[in-house]
Amino acid sequence: MFQSAHTFVFCSPAKVLSGNRALENLPVELAGMDACRPLILTTAGLAVRGMERIMAGAFADSQLTVGFFTGVPPCPDRELVRALYGLYRDRGYDSLIALGGGPVLTVAKALNIAVSGEPEDLEAAAAGTLESKELRPLTAIPNLDVSGYEMTRYADLASLSLTAPTAIPGLLVLDHRTVPAEDRKTTAAAALLTLTQAVEALLHPGRNHLTDAYAYGAARFIMENFRTALKNPSERGSRLALANAAFFAQTAFDNLSGGKIFCLGMAISRRCAVSPGLVMGLLLPHGLLMEMDREETPGKDLFLAVGGAEDYALVEEGMGLRKTVDRCVELLLELQSLIPDYPRSIRDIGLKKSDLEELPGAADEVTGRGTLALPEVRYLLDKAWETRF
């Protein structure tokens, strides 16, 4: 049940351009924000895959001057932000474009906080006191290599966890040319991370009508498109649908908080250097089974999101959550049949039995987390350790 049917707060500040030739609208959008000299941040890997050429083509007929930095590493730190601060200032850039997910958006958010004021503002963001300061234009152009934080107020820069509502990119551009086909494991990890954020948003005690709408859309996009994206990566519509789903789920997550599955997945991922989405997929059925004992759990409504309208109509009262668990297990088994080295359990990703004692504390430190009940977290870890799908 909703806490209140009439009183709630929801924020989604991003303008979204999604579809064919969305990139070609970018110069006009930037000009509308009084930005004429953007700095594009990306990784060397994406530059090699032709993304730099695609972006340059989108600006070819415009009067804007574009700069590129293609050296964002997998684990950026404050030294990189300091160096980019000097580059941004010395060359007169006035806006940022983050081309890619994960570390690219992390650097872009941190750099935008710094160039919109002073580098010391990063400490204020880490303390959670940078609430309403207006930042310079930031455009996000993510791919499927997602962290779950791209379109949120959060960014983890090495040991610095930043939180600033105004850090959310003001413009999101999703174009099939910038959502290239990925290997199956990367695509599966993106789908499972997004599904986890959506499911936990639908189970969140603070959920409201708008978070439900975004989370429902995310879950349906994932369940309707992940098979095609895995089996036929060249089918661009399915890839774009997964990228849209990530935005929906992250927006719901940003308005609520991460649950135990998300937080444990992040904590295990950092310890074992494995994609968080793969871990969350292994935890998700167990987390849902724990919800079956809660009277207020919206089981049938949850199955509408995960199972679809036709199957939902056939579900008996009280069986929605059980059917949701079954559907998630089916998804896992399907992924494991398509991806030979897909893990069967959290034991298969390099985790040790002794790590289970430390992980509840690590989960409690994950950025964007909600309140975690440690007994539930320990129980979830034990069940996920014992079970192989």
C-alpha cells in the first residue's frame, strides 16, 4: 500500500531524446541551454569503436566547437578530475557530454560540480550538503555497460561518495548508434541490474504512483527485449529498449533508495570484481522469497510488471509473488544456457564463505542505500550461498 495516495514527491529533471537520429538534435538542445563549447568525455574503448566519429558527425553542421577527452579509466579518481578541471577552464568549455556509462558519468558529475563552482565543492557533495546549487549543462549518452547510478544524484569517485540532486544530467540522449551491441554477459548484467532496481522500487515502502510507473515500464522493457538483445545483438530496437529501461529504473531508484538486493550486489561486486548485475540476478529470487511473508507486499501487482498482462490475468490471488520468483528463476536458467561461464551461485564468482560475515557491513556503506535489516541481509547471503540455479 502507498503511504499516502495524495501526498508524495517525485523528481525527474532530465529531458529525454530517444530514437532514430536523436543525436542530431543535440546541437540545438545545447544551444538552447546557452552552451556552445561542450567537452565530450568517453573511454578509449568507445573511441576505438567509432563513437568519437559518430559524435563528431552529429555536430558537423552546427556552429558549436567540440572537444574530446577519451581517457576515462575504469576506476577514475580525484586526480583525473583535477586535471580535467584545468583542461575545461583553460580551453573555455562551457558544458559536458558524457558518452558512455559507469565511470564516464561518474567523472562527468564530479567534474561538473567542480567547474560549476570550485573543486572544494566535491567535499560538500560528499557530505551531502550541496543541495540546490545550479550546475552547468550536462548531457548523458549512456550505453549498456551500466552501473545503476548514471541518471541519479549519486557518483562514487574512488573513496569519495558524492550526492547532489542537481548532479543528475539535465539531458539524456539515447540513439541506437551510441548503444552498440555488447557481449552477452555485459547485456545480461545490464538487464538484471535494471530489473533489480525496478523490482525493489515496486516493493519499496515509500513507493508512489510515479515511481511505480517508471519501475513498471523498466521491468516490462527488460522482460520484453532482453532475449532479442542477447540472441540477436544487431537488432537495434531491443538494445535501445534496454537503455530506456535503465533510465526508468534509475529514476525510480533515485526517488526512493536501494534495497538489500541492490546493496548486496554492489558490495559483492566490489569485493570480487564482477559485474553487479550478475550478482543481483543470483540474489533476486531469494530476496523475493523473503518478501512472501510480508502481508503488505504487492505480489500480484509485481507479477504484472515481471510477467505481463496476459499471464497476470491467469494468476490466482495470493500467488503473484510466487509466480514472480518462478519467472526470475526461469530468466536465470535461460541466461545460464546462453552464456556458458555464467555463475550458478555467489560461490562461483570468487566469494569465500568467510566473506559472508563482512558483507552486511559493506552493503550498509553502498551509495544510495536505504535502511537495511542486518538479520535479513545475513539470511539472504546464506540462502544465496547454499543454492545453485
